[in-house]
Amino acid sequence: MALPGKYCLGSVSYSILVNGFPTKPIPAKKGLRQGDPMSPYLFAIDDLLMFARAYIPSVSAIFQAFTKFSKASGLEANLHKSDVCVAGVSDTAASQIVDALGIAKGSFPFKYLGVPLTTRKLSYTDCKPLIEKTVARIKSWATKFLPYAGRLQLVRSVLFGIQLYWCQIFVMPKKNKAAVLKHYWALSMKQDRLWIKWMHTYYVKHHNFWTMQVPNGLTWSMRKFWANREVFVDFGDIDQFITHGKYSIQKMYLHLRQNATTVSWKRIICNSKASPKATFIVWLALQNRLATKERLLKWNMQIDGGCVSCQTQVETLEHLFYECIFSKRVWSSVLSKIGVDITIQTWQGEIDWEAKKSRGTKPRDKICNMAFVETIYNIWLQRNSKVFKSSIDYVDVISSRIVFLIACRCDDQMRKCLV
Ligand SMILES: [Zn+2]
């Protein structure tokens, strides 16, 4: 922990129940708090779900067993914080069960491990927490100050993680097939999990999961799950989606979206060894999504659309990164410093040449890729510096900086090509 240990966490204190009576509070000097990523490894999970048939003798038996367990272990449930949820029986039968137990009546959906549990199809309202959680992450004050690369990381790890967690539990209204298909694989492999054992014992029995009829008495989600088996069967060889003995959602996702069109320049981005922020700006540039003056004019902004470096042309993407005399000087200075001798006539020609190079695996190809990405990024930085601070660096200073940035990210083999 980065904070000095002496004062932090001073407000926390613990008390232990001994024979049902709390001891004097023990102040915590250092340690973990609830919510710390380490805490699940140290504290017992405090939420417990127990299921029983909605029938008084059944419910009473399980409740008595739990009471015995409490007496023996000293682990007591707080009945004021407990609920009984009843489904599939009449209101009268439900009330009798609730009265027999003396615990408050709960209602569906309720949240368990962050997701809503319900007995019917998830509605838009049930999914709302997912949407709200995602939007809250995007809107939080911290996100606003994140650079592009940080935002990309947020989407990749945090937001995608939340979404994936939900998709593996529910058949979402807009379903994520790749995540749901994971369950078919788990079921067919008879993985050692409680729900799979239960499914095999009660529904699959001695049948073949892939060819058997859809069993009776399934919940709506299970029915849907069962009815979609063909999707998996159509793939033929399931092994193609397995990595180190585990089903790979990513592989399945890539397989499902194979019809999407690919762009010629994808390797420039995917194989980029340049810094993430530079790669991100180039990704925007290649899709013509950078806010060049030409685009700002199209949005009816009242600005002067001229190039800030030469003042002779409209600042289009082609002009800014290639045709402008300033950019041409930067390019030729960088290329001569890394020992590349090429003559290219157009911006598109430059992209095509670089796209070809980016498929290569030789150290020199990787350097060319980094040079392309860092040069575009640095031209963009210079353009912004001119617009917002009215200052621009000398061409030689810029190209030396670009070569330095490349050298910093090189391995030994690549560095040899630079010297
Ligand atoms: Zn210009």
C-alpha cells in the first residue's frame, strides 16, 4: 500500500463473537478492508442461498438442519437480514411457508453476487443495473481525465469484463453467443461443477446431450439454452475453440464474426510495437476520425480551415500527414535517420506501403512500422501545439525525438538495425 502505514486504516476495528457475545473492539493497525481485491481470499463469503421445494415439511427440514449446523459451528445467520423467496405456488401456500419460518418475505428479482436472480425471462428493467454500471464507469470523474490509451484499456478490461460476467450467467436479450456457447462445452465435457452434475443427473441422464430431445419441465432460459445446440453442432470440430484444455470465448467470437470485412491496414495497428497512445491516434487517422479542420468545417464550425504549418491548403488528412511541406520534411528526416530509402507519391500509397511492411517479421519491418506510427503521432502533436500554443519544433528536433522513441521500444536485434 502506498500510504504511510501508521495512520491509514486507523478507523477500522473488529469485534469477535465469543459464545454469542461480542468482545471488546480490536482496533486494526494495518490490513485489508472490505472491497479490497485481496479480501475474498481472506474472508468467508457471507451470502448463502438455500433451495428447497415449496412445501412446508421440506422447508422446515432444511431450516432445522441449518439451525443444528449453527449451534454446532457457531455460524449463525442474521434472520433480520434474511429473506424467503417463493415461486411456482399459490399466494396462500407461499404465505403459509413464510409464516412457518418467521422470516421476512422477499421478492424476485433479488441480487446475488451482483446479478439479478429471477424466475422468468430477464426484462429490460432487470438488465438496467448492467447498463447503469457500465455508464457509471464511463461517466465517472476519473474516466474524464484518462488519455485515449487509458480509455481503451478501461473498455477492454473493466467494461468488457462486466459484460462478459453477465453473458456467462444469462442468455442476454441481445445475446452474446460466444459466451453462452461456453456452457455447451462445459456440459458436454461433464466438467466437475455442481450445476453440470445436476443437469446430468436430472435431465441428460444416460442420453447423449447433443442428440437427445429437449427435456420437459425446464425453465425458459434452460429451454432456450437446449434449443440452440445446433449452433455448436454446425461448427464440426469443437477442438478448434479449445486452448490448453479450456474453451476460448475469444476464439469462438472470432469464428462467429468471420464475415466482417477486414481492412488492408489492420496489421499496422495489430502488429504495432509503437506506444499505445501513438497507435491509437493512427487508428483514428486511418479511419478518418481525427478532428482535422476539414472535418470541423463539415460540422459547421466557424474556423479558419487552413493548414497551420504552410497556410496554403485546407487541412485535410492527406495534406496534414503527407502533402504538407512540413510533414514531407519530417518524413524524409525520419526515414534518412533510420536508413530507409523510398519515394512515395500519395498518402494512400504511404499507407499501402506501410500495410505491406507491417506483415513482415524482420526487425527492419518492425522499425518501419514504429516509424510510421510515431511520425504520424508526432505530426499530430505538432499540429496541436501550433493550434493551441502557437509553437512548433524544428524538423530535426522532431525526427530525433521520433528515432529516440523508436529506440526505446526496440529489442537488441532491432536496435542493431538502427545504429
Ligand atoms: Zn500544410
